[in-house]
Amino acid sequence: MAELKQRAREMRGNPTEPEKRLWREVSGSRFEGFKFRRQEVIGRCIVDFWCPSAQLAIEVDGDTHSDPDKDARRDAYLKQFGVRVLHVTNPDVMGNIEGVMFVIGEALREAVIPHPNPSPEGEGLK
């Protein structure tokens, strides 16, 4: 775990250009009031961006995401922790940041939509 945390620290200090651009959009709770962290350790993985309140990880896919099967296994592993993973590509971040932010916003709103039929207060509690 200490090695993962050290690696995450190093990655935060040396972000890719797409990561820098996306961080400018989401840092400081600027994006719809959601707080994000960069290079967060979850289990045995490091995710590029993490929104704890929405349980949403955002991966900026560049050269290290060239194996879709590996990504699918990693996403399934993270799902065990209740994490939803959203993948965006480097070219989209660099050339269509508005579209990327729209998709991220949709994913965040999906995470906080209240149940359409909430239980009456206290029901089911013992």
C-alpha cells in the first residue's frame, strides 16, 4: 500500500497534459459543487480522478489504456468497492472538453438522483 501511495504522489506531481486540463475543470469543487481528488488509491488501483460523494472514478485514457480487456478487469475490480468508472480519452479532453464535462456531469447527476419511491421515515429500521 505504501508503494501505491508513493506512486500516486509521484503521478500527482507529473500529470499528463490532458490530466492538467481536466483538473482545471474539476478542482476546488468548481464543477457543480463536487469535490475531486487526483491520483487516488482505491484497493490496489490508482484512479486518475475520484469523486467520493458520487463514488465515481474518471480515467483519462492514453497509452496505458491500450488493452480493453485489462481495463474491463480493472473496472470490475473497482466495482467491488462500489466505484463506477468513467473513461474519457486524451483526444476528447484536449479537443472537446465541453463534451467531456457534459458526460461527467451526467454521470455525477446519475449518482445523486434520489430514489423515486423512498421508504417512509424509519421503515425497515429496527
